[in-house]
Amino acid sequence: MQHWQELEQTQPAVTRVLQNSIRRSRLAHAYIFEGGRGTGKKLTAQLTAQAFLCRNLSGADPCLACPECRRAASGSHPDVHMLRPDGAVIKVDQIRELKREFSMRGMESGKKVYLVEEADKMSASAANSLLKFLEEPDGEALAVLMTVNARLMLPTILSRAQLLSFVPLPPETAARELVRKGYPEKEAYLASRLTSDLAEAEALFNEEWISQAREKVIQLIDDLIRKPRDSYITLHETVMPFFTERRDLETALDMIMLWYRDVLRMQVGQSEQIVFIDQEDCLSKQAFQLSQGKLGNNLQAVMDARRRLNANAAPQLLMEQLLLRLQEG
């Protein structure tokens, strides 16, 4: 379980609001946490629940040692209920069961907490069933509804809960967080630019995927400059067999785009902002070899390829045509 100090690094506004409310014993009975995946909504909800239940709260900080804290941290607290969609939606029967649980006093703490993930996926009947609790709050209950977009929820629910918005992580912050978690720095810098979702960024490290992908993209770009004829062999024998899914190929195109942007940064003296931090020498050489006009054309070619891929173009033909455009001029 993270501490407020850690969450404050990524979501300072939200954590300040919650810490102040906890210190004053003025937590709202219901919150809506809005923000993209990987922005810390669930971790913040869990820490808020832990502070709400803690027997030895110090300011806004749960003690982490009492039975309430230990069980809440392990996910085994009987008075903390996590609700997720059952299939595509959260069904009315799930809300009814939750309300039945809340009709009874907390088993251990005298308090009750429920955390609802993907709350925008409540069916209309489920959302309407939830309104009764929100309209008649119990002082010993806390609800946190999590969503990527609060506008997808019923206005009547929005009006009965306090909305807190989680901002996307800046790439620099995401990169530092990935490095803090033990991921290699050079891949962390790249992953943080490929997605603003920290969870998705971490998933790129599964089975060293991002490390292998990065090497293959760099090899393809290097061949385009030094051995143009070999670039087609690299494409067919190395790149396409690895990036077999359309989503993976989109990521490869994003990497190529980031590479050419790094070359542009080298040309304008912004080497401290490059993403491929271990490739400064190679980027510097290409900055001398390629004109800004050529780099602009290359970036446009990659963006066009990405749009065509999203429009369901054949991946193999698309990549071959992209290589032709990148070799022009």
C-alpha cells in the first residue's frame, strides 16, 4: 500500500483534498474518482479506505499496523467491498447485494466501505438502485466510484458525490515512477512516451517486450540510413514477425516517430529532451545527415502510415510503402 507522500508525487491536487478532509474528519460520504487508467484512482481509493478505517490515525496517515490497516492493505477486510462489472456491466443484483451488506453493521470496525471500479458501466437499473444510499448517507459508510469519464454516469449520481479528477501522468513523472519500480531507465523513458497510462506502460515490460521491440525498431532505422537494401530484409525477417498484432505495429510506428523527433531535438540543441537516451551518438550523426525538411517528410510518412493502419490497411504492404517513402530524398 502506498503512502500519501508517494501519491502526492503523481496526483498532488487530489491527495491534498483528501488529506485535508481526513485530518478534519470531514470525508464526504461518496466520491467519484475520474481519470484514465494508470492514474492512481484505485490506489488512492484503497488508501482513503484504509485511513477511514484505521484505529490509530496520525493526521491523514493510517498507522499501517492495526488490524484494520493490515486487512485493508491485504484486501481481506470484511467491511471493504470491491465491486466490478460482471461481464460488460455492473448489474442491479450486484447493487442489491451490496445494499444488503450495508444494511448490517460493519462486522469488525462498525464502518463500511465500498469501492466501485468502472462505475460508468452500471446498468440504468443498477445506477438507480444505488441512488438510495447516496441520497440517505450513513455517517459510518464511505463510497468511492471510479470511472474514466464521469460524464458517462447518471447526473443524479454525479450530484450526490464529490468529484475528484485525476490528471494524466506527465511523461517525466511516469518515467521516474517506472525507474523507481526497478524498470531499466532507457526502456522507462520510451514506455512513458508511448502511453500516459502507467499500468499500460508497465505491461510493455512483460517478457522484456519493450526491450526487444526497441532493438528491432532501432535496427530498422539504422539499416534505412546505412544499408537501405538490407532494410527490407530486416522488415520481413525481424520486424514483421515480431509485431504481429495491429496494436503492436502501432506501437512500432510510434517508436519510429519518437526517433525522428529525437533527431529533430538534436538539430535544435535539445539533447536533454531525447527519449532514446542511450542513442545520443547515433541521433547526433543522423541530425547531420538528414535535413529538417527530410525529417518533416519522414514524420509525415509515419503519421500517414499510422492513420492507414487504423483504417485497416494491410500491415505488410503498408510497412513496405513506408520504407519507400522514408528512403526518398
